[in-house]
Amino acid sequence: MSREEAVQLGSYVDNRCQGLPGNVEVCLFPALPLLDLVSQSMRSDSTISLGAQNIHWELNGAYTGETSVNMLPNKCQTVLVGHSERRSMFHESDANINRKILTISSEGLKVVLCVGENMDQMEEKLACSVIKGQIEAALNGVEQFIEGQILFAYEPTWAIGSGMAASPEIVNCRAGLIKRTVRSMGVVCDSDPIPVLYGGSVNQDNACSYLTQENIEGLLIGGASLNGERFLNIIETARDL
């Protein structure tokens, strides 16, 4: 989005989300150069939070073009890590994803870790082993997250922007696998929830079918979030459940 478009969308969503019930949380992830602008356009008492699409794992150093955690505006409390486009287009490795998570968590911010298989891996029935391996590599060396500090997003690359969303049953199954894998690693307290989101061709017509699944707590919305009305329709679907 342009600067003007991002500010307009952020303000629109912020104003329309006044009075949301406490069990519905909305987090916007503008492009990094627009985070400050969107942050400044939001109400001081806004219930909407902000997240960053990416960061570098070092807090400072000669990394031209990169953004460190301590450059983020105060309202930005969450960082997206391991998004499929970062993995595929920018060759982001499991090791670097792990470095980012260790830095983000040590600085007290929230992590949204994205995992998921591509089309070939799905067809070869490797999805479960791929997801399990991604989680184990990403959380290597983590001692324990505090409650609410990490969320997971299941986003199969074959579903993103393709219009071919994964079925609610498949997503629920994958979300259950994510929860079991994380529990087995001991990186969260036994009593803490492990929120799992689904992302991949989510829209106002199919959102409810995911949000009513046992193992799915939310959505990571891509293209539909760029249209204010469509995005609000999805938020209102969550509100009305």
C-alpha cells in the first residue's frame, strides 16, 4: 500500500473496531516503512495492536536495509516470523528464523510464527513432517514463553493468494499437530493455551468455517485485509461467534 492508503485503512479499521468484545483481538501488520505513520493515525485509546512483517535478529550492526526490534514504534508489540514469502522469495532459513524468535522473545515482544507445506510436499504426504520440523527448528534453544507471547499461523503455500483455501478439516488437523508439537517441546506452560491462526485465501465467505473449528483460534488475513469493508466483515464474523 501507499502511505495514504495505509493510513486510511488503519484509521478506518481502528474507528470501526471500537467496542469490540475482549475475546476478539485485531492486529495490523503494515509494511515496515509505514508502521510509524499508521501508529500515529490511531486513537490513543485504540484496542487495535500493530505488528511488524519482519525484523533482523541483531539489535544493531552494519546490516544495510534491515530493521531491528529497537527501531519499531512503541505501539508495535508483535513480529511476524517465517512467513512463506520470506521463506520462498528471500530464502529465509530455519536457522535465521530461530535467531529472530530468540531476539524477539528476549526483547519482550510477541511472535507469530508461520509454518506450512508447499504443493509438492502436500502431494507427497510430507506436510506433517515439514510442519513439525519447521517448529522444532524455529524454537530450538527457547526455554519457555510467557503466556500469550507466541502464536502460530498455519499457512500452506499452495493456498496463499490462489483462491484455493485449505478445507477447515485439514486446517483443524494441522492446527492440532502444531499444538501437540509445541507441547512436546515444553516451551509453554502446561496450562497455557497455544493459539493457532489459519492463513491462505481467507475471505468473508469462509472465515466462519475456520473460526468454528476446535483447534483454530484466529486468522492471518492477506488480500482480504487490504479492503476495509471485507476486512471488517471478517472481524464482525469473529465478533458474532
